[in-house]
Amino acid sequence: MTKTAFIQGFSIESVSTTNTVTGYCTINSTETIHTEGITGMIHFQVRGRMASQKEHIVTLELANDMVLNSNETYTFPFSFTLPKESIASYTGKNVSFTYCCDIIIAITKNDSNLVDRNVFAKIKAIVTSKNEIKTTHYFDLVNNNTAYEVLEIKETFFLQTNLLISLIFILIFGAIYSYYIPEFNTLYIILGVVLIFLLVFVANQFIKGALGKVSLETLQNDDGFYCKIYKTKKFNLSNQTLYYEIIEEVTDSRGSTTATYKETIFTSPKRPLTDFRETSTVQFDYPENKNLKSVNYKEVSIFWRVVLEGNYYGTKMKYSRVFKVLKN
């Protein structure tokens, strides 16, 4: 008796502005087979340097009690709507977002012995104990009909810790401390580490006070967004430039220790701040890649931040502020 094999296809045709996805799948059977039903299971998957995630999105009822005649190709159109906050397909250095559809063909009990199980190892399909044939089809989901929309805020910048200055303080204080302590033992070492951390903190707070405060206001416009910078009178960085960057951050907590991986996936051109007395406004364009909106999904985030860079007595200092960008 000839065994039955299946040939399947899956295709996305369009994604509307309201995140309605349309497409179709095809099934061809080499022999006539009776099915109890054909179902599509749409999933969102996250993989990378962290615990993988798989989230069920929607179930598609494609057919019920259907006979698949031999060597005849059947087309099953489908349509489903994703939530507005859905994440677009993305492949980064430490993480990827993708979608897949499990097409499940439920074979009637009388025809289950007709299925050629040896074929499915070649096409990565699974024959379950319920006489179901499951084939997984991966696909990219990108909505090119939506645009970026910056979330308008007015917030204070954060001064990023300067590692060079911190290292200099650690080396100088460490050398002086090691010279004057009477003996090396655990108590003195612990005391020295605590004092070094306190010194670095105080030094950075002093620099922060000496530099003064600066705040950011983000404003939406048609082609991009504005960054309006406000400063206090004593703000005294020189050679100031402004830019924004998009950062991918992944936290891996699978082992006994937690590791965090960061990757800058986009950096805008740097814009000098000229005639910067009290305020300065800079216009930025959005990146050409339309699928880098702000994301915060479990152990993964993609975030945008503005960076104000300048010199303080020959040392490069950076202020930064995270802001949110959505898709409308």
C-alpha cells in the first residue's frame, strides 16, 4: 500500500495599519486522506542569550472534516489581528524576535496508518500520538504602514559615571591606603574597598554639582523629532554635541549568576550645540529601519536615549536620558 506524504506552504501577503495580517497556506497530499480538522497556531518567539520564550498569539481554524484528494493542492486563506503593542521581527546580536505558524492536520483514525512517517523527519514535521501532523513555518512580521512616534517628555539628564576619573581615584587612593595601613589582613582590605567606593561616589557627586543640571524635552514633528535642551547658568561643558542611540539589552539569568549584554544598534549623526545660552533645539530624523521601536519584553529591551557629550577640563563627560519611541 502506498503511504501518504504532504507538501505544505505558508505565505504572508500583507499587514495593514491596524496590524491585521492576511495570507494563505497550501496543502498537497499524495494520496486521498480524511481529516478531522486543519488548524494554524500562530506564536511569537524570542531567542538569544537568555531563556527562550514562546507565546501563543492566535488560533486559526482552517478547515473541519475535510477530505484531501490525492495530488490536489488546497489553499486556505487566513486573517488575524495582532495587538497594537506587538513586536516586529528583529534579528540582533544577542536576541531575535520571530513568528511561526504550526499547521496541524488531524487525521481520522481509519486513515492514520496511511501516513508515511519517514517523510516527516526530512521536512521537520511531527506526527503526534493524537494522529496529528504538525509542521512549523517561520516567517517575518513587519508592518511598513506605520511610522515612529516619539513620546513627548521633559526630564532631567543623568550624568554617566566617567570610568577614567573613577579609575584614577581608585589607583591614587589605593596606593596611599596600601602605603599607610599597618598590615595586610582581611579587615583592612574590606575597609579599603568600602572607602574607595565612597570616595568614587563623593567625587562623582562633586563633579555632577560642579557641572550643573541640564534637562531634555522631546517633541514630535512630521519627519522626525526635536530635542530641546535646557541648562542652568553654571552648566559649563565645552564642545557640546548631541546625538541619540538605540541600544539592545539582554539579561541572562539562567545560571547561578546574572549577565547583561548590551549592543548599540544605531547611532545618529552628532550635532554640535551652537549659541547654547539657556536652551538649544536640535532636529533628528528617525532611522531608515522602521522596526526599532522601544521594546520591554521580559529579559529583553530595546531603548532609545539622547546623549549630551562635552569636555570638562579636558575630560570627556556624557549626560544621557532614555526616552520612548512607539509606532502609530
